[in-house]
Amino acid sequence: MTRNAAPRIVKCPTCAKPVEWRPDNAYRPFCSERCRQIDMGAWASESYRIPAAKPPDIMSDDVDE
């Protein structure tokens, strides 16, 4: 069974250029190697961060002695 549907179009996360979401697009969801490298550099320089949960307070009054 062959699907002849139009490829899905997404925006490049770096430059917002339209990108076809296809298995043969090696850079997806990015439009190019350049945009992919810019994004990787932002992660490496810690410009992007995933918030961590606050650790429990071990000195809490709720702790049984």
C-alpha cells in the first residue's frame, strides 16, 4: 500500500523555515546542518535548561526521629 499524501510541513526550531518531515530528510526537524549545529551549541552552552525538581528538605519537622 502506497501513500501519496503530501509530506507534513513543520517549522525549523531554529529559523522557523518550513521543512518537509520525510524519512529521507537527515536534518529533520531542522532545515539544515547549520540550524542543527546552532541548536546543539545552545544545549552545549546551557542556554536551554530542563528544570529539576526541588530535592526534599531533609531537615524537615515531618521526619520521624
